[in-house]
Amino acid sequence: MQYRVSHTTVYEYTEPVSTCHNIVHLGLRRTPWQMPGAWEVIVSPKPDGLTSHRDYFGNDASCFAIEEPHDRMVVTLAGEVEVQPRSLPQRSRPWEALRSALPECRTQADLEAFEFTFASPLIEPFDALAELTDDLFTPKRPYLEAVWDLTERINRTFAYDPEATDIATPLHEVLANRHGVCQDFAHLQIACLRRLGLPARYISGYLRTGRDRSDDDAPMLLGADASHAWISVYCPDSGWWDFDPTNRCIGGEQHVTAAWGRDYSDVSPIRGVLLGSAGHTVKVAVEVRPLAVMDR
């Protein structure tokens, strides 16, 4: 699928802000299954310099400053991307064999994956997560099969509720209350896997907006109206595979990857500091539309 992607964030301040400095992870990442076309980050008011660099995880990060009074800021990603469909391998090694082998591996890909087995700023595994995993990750069970069942369990037993949490809500509260949003469910699944010593990374990106082209009666994907989050797990034999617990699906051609890291704190779409005491509101709008549909 070829898409035109637009992600717009509008900040409106109750009083003028004199200066702000920001870093954004909004771009379109190149992967073996995703080929970005031209894309750009547009900022209004015009910033005093906008630079881009690759961060530790290889993501495109853009930095800018606005050093004049302003009561409104708009940050927009606009670009095009092609995403290829993916199918999970029919076989994967037993999960405990992967866990045992990974610390001894020395390839670059394995070493990079091993970094994602540890706790991170927003993901601290804890023992109560055993209720989600221990009857699924049984001896010699194929890894990807167990990960899929965990994806289904989170989708089935947790309710999508944008009012239930914010990014500071601890995972143990998400587990207890069984409500949250895509970031919570991604963090929860990653915590479950890292507790078992398995590599899992946090993906920030976008979902195709609108309904599936093949089924007008299909429900819209949850989280398509803003930045979305899902997870990716590593198999030494076949690489990284994406799972979306919010929508109970494999990451495929309806998922557009922007960036990945240990958790949300590594790849938040927009993060920064401002000088001023103003309150503010934030509005986000995302469109990921197939080019064939838009060009009609």
C-alpha cells in the first residue's frame, strides 16, 4: 500500500510563550518492509532553525526552537510511504531457547536486540504480570505463537479508554484497572516479555485512517486518529515482528512506523520545554490515506 501521511499537532496557549525548544519523532522510518518517499516536518511560527539527526536507535529526530512570543504552535508531518504486507513465519524456536541463546550471540542484530530485554524509564517488569504470561509461555512453546496469544489476551481483557490513564500512569495501575490506551497496552506487553528475559521494543507510528478497503462494514482501527503505539519482538532466525494489542492484529500494511525505542519516553512524538506560565490545549489530527483513493 502507498499512503499519504499527515500528522498535525496544534498547541494553543492561554498567554504568549516567549520561547520554546522541541525535539520531534514524527518521520517515516525506512525498514525492509517500509519505503518512505519524500516527507518533511513543517512548523508554524517559522522556527529559528530546524535540524535533523539520527538518534541512538537510528530514528530520524528533528529539533527546532521558536524564540519569539507566540500563542499558537502548529507542527505537521507531511509525506508519502509504501508499506509491504508481512506474514508471520510458520515456525519459531521455543521461547526459552531464544532467551537462553540471545546473551551468548555476538551478531550486531542480536546485540541490538539484547538491549531490549532490560527495564527502561517507563517499563519496570513486576511479578504480578505472571497472571498474563505464565500459562501461555509453557515449556518448548514456539515463541511467536505465545506472543500472539498474549496479544489476544491483552486485547480481550483490557478496555480501550482514553480517559482512564495518562503517560505517567504506572503499569501496575493499568493491570489492576484493566483500562488504558495503545501506549499502555504496548508498555504492558513489553513488560510481560522483558520479565521473561525476552527482547521487545516500543513502536511509535500511524494507522491507516478510514475503513479497510475490502470491507466497508469493518470497524475502524482503534488509535487511528492520533499517533499509535504497538510492539515488536525479535527472532534471531527471522528478525523483528510487530504485534498490535490494541487492535488484536499483526503489524502489517496498515501500520506506518515512525520510530522505535525502549518505551514512549525514547520516541514521544513531540517533547520540549517552554518559557512562560501559560496553560495550553493540544489537538492532534492524523490522516493516513491510500494514494489510489486520494487521487480519484
